Amino acid sequence: MNQARAFFIVGVLWLAACGGGGGASMPGPGPSPMPSMSPRPFLPLKSGDTWTYACYLGSPAPSASTFPKTNQVLGTATVNGTLTYEYQLQIPTSPTQSTTQIQLLADDAAGNTLIYGYMASPSASPMPIASPTIIIGQNPGPNGTTYDYEAQDGGTVSRVLCCKTQTHPTVFGTFEVDVYYDGSHTVSQATDGYGYAIGLGSMEEDHNFNDPDPSKRIDCLVTNTPPP
């Protein structure tokens, strides 16, 4: 842990950018997270799975205002013969505005999470990407490893593995997470960060990560996870 922080200090900055959330008044805890898959992917996928978060606007928390957000698995869709899961990801830009994206994801036998495409809405047909791509690695490699994938509009999402570190305190305690950033291969220019705990999913997220106005940065801490 300490070695990872020393080697890649920006991983700590990600968690520090919006301040500590430990002293905040948080929503009541949901089911205790208990991973059950082997090999366990960092993002377990099952229809109906839901993750909720308390998001802190501004820095530092807990003085920052809070608002909720949700990620969930809506159902399944078959893409070129592969069963995928409709992972609806909410990406907030403010307490009242957010982008919702439905990614078609599946975990392989080695525990990697791959993206196979998108859906424009819950009732839409799957939109496959040219090539399924690993976006969360079971053994992700050294800090700075890139995980670029095809964007919904046909462009490319730049994704980079930052480091392994600890989340801020959540209602479940702290988690060791693998941290990925989207938007740039340079963490100081990235827009969104995701901290995944093995077998549990995204435990902490940052949005508007590098906004020059700290009051617009958003730090989201998990408050409820899918049951085991």
C-alpha cells in the first residue's frame, strides 16, 4: 500500500481531492458486502444488482453538500453470441445533472471485466463495439497501464490504471481498491475516477475530478451494495 502511494502519489490525490468523507452523516447501511465469486471479478454482474452512493460536492467533505447516485445492472443482452449485462452507470456533473450510460459488460473466466457495446436506452437494441475490450483487469499490471476502449459515439475513451490504494471511510469501512481514470492517460487531466474492490464493484468514484474549481468536484462513496 505505502509503496504504491509513494510510487504513484496521484492515487492519493484522487482520494484527497474532495476531502475525507469519514465524518459525514451517511445514509443507513445496506447489506454487508460479502464477495462470493471465484475467481472474483472486480465488478460482479448479475441482473438487478444495484450500488448506491452518497456524493459530496466540493471540498473538503463532510462540509460539502451531498446527493445520491446509483449504478445498476438492468438486465442482460446477447452480443455476437455472448451473454452480457446491461450496466447502467450514472455519471454526475452536478447535484441535479448527470449522464446515464448503459454499458454491455461481461466477466470472463479469468475474472476480467470486458465491454462488448452499449445500449442507447433500456429498451433499445444492443450496439456492439468493434472488439470486446478489457476495462477492469484481474491482474491489471503496473501503474500507468492503459485500458482504452471504444466510446459509445465511436471514438475512444482513454483509461489508465492509477494505483492500488484505500478509499475514504464508507458505511462499511475502508476498502483496498484498484483505481482507474477515464478521460486521459495523465491522471492530472482525467475527468472521472473509479476505485474497484475485488468481488464488490466500484466503492468510490470521483467526477469532475480535475475541474479548476474545487467546489465542482464530486466524490461518491458507496452506501449500499448488491447482496452476496
